[in-house]
Amino acid sequence: MQVCHAAEHVSAVFDEPNLIADAGLLPLVRLAERVGLRELAASSVRIEGADNSGGAHPAAKVTSLLAAMCAGADSIEDADRLRHGAMDRAFAGVRAPSTLGTFLRSFTHGHNLQLHRVHRQFLTNLASYTPLLPGADQVMFIDIDPTHRRVYGHAKQGAEVGRLKGQRTLHPILATFSTPIARPVIGAVRLRRGKAADVRGAGRFVAEALAIAKDAGGTGIRLVRADSKFYTADVVAACRRAGAHFSLTTGMNPSIAAAIARIDETTWVPIRYPDAFVDPDTGEMVSDAEVAEIEYTAFTGRKKAEQVTARLVVRRVRRLNAEVAQGQGELFTAWRYHPIFTDSPFEMLAAELDHRRHAVVEQAIADGKAGPLAHLPSGNFQANAAWLTLWAMSHNLLRAAGALASIFHAKATTATLRAHLVHVPARLARTARVKLTVHLPEQWPWRDAFLSLFDAVHCPPSTA
């Protein structure tokens, strides 16, 4: 590609009032309206009082922030991209970044709980209106995982040096919902201080996530998956109270090691993975392993009623003994064990495979860090907590739009959804003061997907 010779002398002038850069916001905002976002925000988010002047018109501000995030905003200032060209002809009620910043800084913990309710019902409505979670009435996976987001500036509330040594972070925790044929959406989400323990409040968080999952259509088998930080009696109890199953990495301890030693050597089943994966402990590529299971009673140090008997499913991987002389490792093999504690209703190999797919939660986290969670933009902790919840809502809105657009976009990353469906330039033309025509680029590669989304959320034109 090169610059056309006929256009070697190029000038740039920002003077076209009829253009917009993100025409994909038209169907996205319409979709949000169709599932009742404005009404939810207006009725649930109430920031009142003389000291909270920024809380007026919450519906317009929540919608503006969601639209900005869907367009790729990773800071409050980036919301200014909603006020260019003909955007004021396509949308009403767009708020300036300064107004949105004041709104976010007006949040308290109670107001964030109100926003959580909006998020929960918004997800439920999206799942009802779009094929967001196909198959959820059969099997739904609930994946719990914390993450750390590095932040800068000593005035940022809640930022502390925690797991990431030498780095000040905030510490979100989230629960994603997925099915065997659907990419993850964000269920429950919370922001914690940088030093907060991963498992802090995990039992309550899992209980909330399971309640949201049921509202979002998870009426069949629900399987909670998490790593060893969440291998606790409280988490298992929360799953059982909600009628859900659990699949938790246990790590190794003397009791687990003794149980593995009791497994009959003849019961190990060899498996070969068609797609090799990286062993998280050694960094080695793994394509062959063996799997076995044994009954195991966990939490024996607690009261009898809190002890749980279920399955210990163990994957073992052959490794070279690093302590032997170089070149003789293959003669002195050992095993690396990866146990999970589960009451999964599936047979052993399927249960082990399902658990390894817990890593799907990392896709949602990576999507966030490539977009609105590039950093948490405010110095105010509660403002950042609201920003985190709004990111979850924007993530789910993009996922729902992708599900309406095409099979490919139903599983694409949110960065791809923005590139294909949101960042579409357009020229707006209005006729007879009532009909708005959006002129889009000729030969846009994803034209059909865009039109599928557009037609799904807009009423057919009137024939009158």
C-alpha cells in the first residue's frame, strides 16, 4: 500500500459536521435501550443530597459511560469521543467527561450496590433478548478468579503492594459465565484493596454469582470452577446451598498426597491431548498424561457437618528428574500431580477436561485489560469500583451484540468486536426531519454482520 500519486499534496481539515467515527454505537445503544438499561439505571441508582449534585440524571450518565467503553474508552477523558461530528444528531443526552467524572466520584459503597443490581438485571435481560448464553439451560460454567491491576500515584485509594512485589495494585475479583458453545460474560464483579486476600469473602461472592447465573438462564447443571485459592469449606458450602457443583484445584498437602498414594496403579488412564498445553508449574509443553480418581473427604479439621466427601480427580504428568546427571533423565522419571476436588456429574476424563477449561476466565480478564481496564482511572476507590462494574456491563453488551451479528463474532474478542462492528465510520443524513439514514463505507468487510446486528435491534422502517 502506498499513498496515491494523485494525492501527494494532502491537507487535513476537521470541518465535516455529518460524520461519526463509531456508527456501531447506534445498534449497541439501541440494544441497551431495548433491554431496559435506561429504566434500570433511573430506578435503581439514586445519588441524592446537597453533596451529591453529580448524581442527577443517572440513566444518561450510565449509558454515556457504557457507550464510551464499548468504543474503547479506558479513561474518563476518553468519553469525549462521544461528542464529535454528528453524534449529537444520532444520540441525545451525551454527557461531557467532566460531568461523568463528577458522577463517578459521587459513588459510595451503597451506590455501588445499586449499580450491581443494575448490572445483574441488565445481564438477565440481555440473556433473554439475545443468544448470549446458548445451552445455559443444560450446562453453565461459573469461573471465579481474581486479578491485579497495577496503578500509579500514591493518592489512589486502596492501591497497595500485594502479590505483585514492588507494584501498587487494586485487586478485582470476578465471576464469568460460559457454556460449552459460548464465550464468557461477566456475572459478579467486585473491587478490593491491593493487599486483600484472594479468598476474602469468597463464600458470599460465589453465592451471589450462582444467584445471578440462575437469573441469566443457568437452570441446568451449574459447575463452579476455581483454582486452589478457593479450595475452602465456605466455597463448597455456598455451591451446595445453591444446588450447584464445584471443581476446585486443591494443591498438594499431606492429606492429598496420602490419598493419591492410595490410588491403585492399574486405575490410571493414559490420555493424549491433541493440543499440547503448558504445565503451569514447569513451563513444559504437555501432550501426554494419566488420570485417575479416588473418593476423598475434605476439610476434616472442621466440624463434622462441614466436612465434604467427593471425588479427587488427579492428572499426573511424567517429568524428567532434574537431580540426576545430565543425559540420564529419561532413565529416572517421576510424576507431577495436579489434583482437583469435585462433585462433577460427568465421568472422570470429562471432569478433568472441564476443569482445565477454567482458564477461559482469563480471556475475559485479558479483554478488559486491553480496553476499559487498561487502568483504573480515578483516584477515588468507589469511583473505580463503579468503573469496574460499568466495564462488566459494557463487556456483556458487546458480547450480546456479537451474538446477534454472526457466529464468528459471537466468539470474537471484544477488541475484534470494536474493530469490526463499532469503529465503523458513517455519514448521517436526515430527510423530512424524521428519517435518519446512516451511510456506511462501501465494501466494508463485515457488512453482513453489521447489518444482522442493526436489523435485529431496529424496528423495520414504516411503510406509511
